Amino acid sequence: MGMTVNANADVSEKAIRLITVISKTYSVLTTRDVEIIYQMVYAADGRCAAAAAEFLSERLFVIHSGASIDSPKKTAAGKNRRPNTPLIKDLVDFVIESDLPNHAEYLVDAMIDIQPLMKDWATMTELLLEDPGPEEQALT
């Protein structure tokens, strides 16, 4: 884990990529280990940030893969929410919980080419314009 925050950006990037591969098969990371890599999406070095963004994508966005699509959430107007809605909400929560909300642009830079939902303008616009439904929490 120490190599992920190495002063040499090449070492740090490769360590993050290696940990991403290892973590797909083995549950060897502690919560603190995961948090360290999550924070690397805000790294000044774009390669390290992109490697951390891949790690974040693998962990954060895979959770909903088995979610039921039979009963999607609805807006206040009764319109079905788009499939990426919970993922984008999770990403917003991640930014808020990271205690670095003023650095959200670094996260976007790191993830824009890795995670397709970063360009899901229709879902983002809907989240901003539509009032939350009865089973939803408003974005904060």
C-alpha cells in the first residue's frame, strides 16, 4: 500500500493498477487501504488519478449491478428515473464524503475517459431539474 503514495508517479500508478487487479480476486484491503486509493483520484498526476479512478469505478459502480430494474425509482412527477441515477448519486455522495468537494473537477478529469456515466448528461440534467420522488432523497 505504501507504494500507492510513492513520490515517483510511475511507481504510484503501477501500484494502484496492481492493487485494482488483486482486489478483484482477493479481499485483502482494509477500509483504510481503500480510502487511501479513493483519495488518489484527486492526485495532481493524471496517471495516478486515472488509475485510482479505475479502482473507484470497480468498487463503487459494481454494487448496483444486481439491483432490481423491475421497479425503478420515480420522480415527483411520476417519471421513471434513468438507470444511471443511483450511480451518479453515489458519485455525488463520494465527493461530499471525501471532504474535498472543492476539488470535484480533479475527480471529473480522472474519470471522464474511464467511466461512461460521466458523460450521461440526460441523467445528470434530470437529477437537477426533476424533484425527488417519494422514495428518494434530494441531492445535497
